[in-house]
Amino acid sequence: MGQGKGYGKTILFGEHFVVYGFKAIASAIGDCTKAKTEKGSKGKGIELVDNRPAVEGYKVKKQREINDSLDLIFKFLKIDLKKNPVKITLSGNLECASGIGASAALAASVARALNQDFNLGLNEEQINEVAYEGEKASAGNPSGIDNTASVFGGLLVFQKNLEGGKNLIERLSIKKPIEIVLANSKITQDTKEVVSDVKRFKEEDEERFQKILNEYQKVFDEGLKALKNYDLRKLGELMNKNQELLARATITCSTVEEMISIAKKEGAFGAKQTGTGRGGLVLCLTPGKELQEKVAEALEKKGFPVMKTVIGV
């Protein structure tokens, strides 16, 4: 038997832009997915018991991606399921939704469990490689930021190496954790579809897209400085600018914009979608328990489920 876990994540800056080689800032959150692997029934290959909490419709819409992810992981690890059928049980307190890194948390937790179960001797970097393979089921050509945050935890700067070499991973530390609210739009999107739409947008108007990327570079540089200086007001302003750039790249929807408006009205320092976009989760920067509670309550009153957590642990 093997056991493993993978953390959920949120992205402060750079989702989608990271695909094109730009740096992003991500943070793991405390909630995680857990996986247990054990010997399965002969002839059944993979048996999956999915006990993870999830928003309505998530598991149905993502079932094919989940199956494909597991297939990719087993093929990458060269585990013969005919000889070694495996039963996988998923659990944990990470509520699956678009934007929380649920697919990466699944891949990381399963990779760790299989490593233990089959005595593969993989180190953390190799576990991350396995999780990246699993992520291909949902993102096609994933940036790698989700699985990296899920495996290593903490707060980090990530940059995808477009030449195929080692990705840049820089661990960050701040003087104390920051309270945030993750609000759920209850809309689940297909990551591959959204990534493809952004690529199409880029190809149809290269000049316009390049201008967005250039502006994002400035937002990132200032955002990283604000985070290191613990200038949370400035950090929030720059998160808002990042959201404006995502909107210009067609990566938003009316529900997301409504949620952002509610959060800002209640005093959130900044608010933006996180992850795939056009639904999923909205990240609200709410330093201090009082502000966190105020923003969370306002969003819940409008029918949006929330998660109160921290980044920078």
C-alpha cells in the first residue's frame, strides 16, 4: 500500500501568460488531496474510488480527464496494470473546482502513493515530473506551475523553459502569511479549450497580444517587488491590473467580474480570477481576519461558496 498528498494552489500573477515563457507567482494552500494505492482486482487495471469533495458537476465534467491523467501516470512509470492492477482511493479536504489546482493535486498525490507502493525511489523533482505528465490530460501542454506548487508547496516564482530545459523555480518567503478568500463561481471550464482559445486570440492578432504580454511583464516585476516588501496595497492594485489584462485576452466572464466587484466593494485589496478562468475561482486579497470574514460573508450572501485560507505559509 502507498499513500501520498498534493496541495491545492492559487496563482497571484501570470496564469496563461506563463505558457508563453513569462514568469508567474503561485502559492500552495493548506488544503490537499490524498491518495491511497493498494493491490486491485485481477483484470480490472485501475479501480478508482473518488471521495474528494467537489463543486456540483466537477467530477462528471472532468471524468475523462481524470482517467486520462491516471493512464499517463502509469505509462510514464512503466507500471504494467495487467500484472499489477491497482485500486486508488482519493480523499482529502481540497474541494475540487476550476482554478484550485485539483488535477495537479490528484497527479501529485497519486505519484507519491505509487512511489511508495512500488518502491520506485523517486525524489521530489522526479515526483514533480510524474505529476507534470498527469497534468497533460487536462492542459495538453501544461506550463508546469500547478504541479510544481502542488508538489513543493509554499510560495514560488515559476518560469517555463520553452526550449525544453529545466524550468525556473524560485522559492519565496514573506514575513507572515496573508489571509485570502477563494470564491467559487460554480462554473467548471475545460482547461484545454481555454488555452486553445488564448492561442487562437494570439494568432489572430499578434500585435495586440504582444502588447498585453509587455504590459504583463511590468505588472509581474512590480508585483514581485510588492510581495517581497510586503506592500499589500500595491500587491492588490497589481492583481487588479493582471485581471484587466486577462479580460483583454478574453479570459473572463460576467460571473467572475460580478464576484470581483463584490469583493472590491467590501474592501478587498485586490481580486482576480485564478487558474483556467472564465469561471472557476476568484482570488481575493483580504489581509486580516476581519476583512477576510467581511468579504467572504458578502460573497456567500450572493450565492458564491468561499474558502478562507492563507498564502505564504
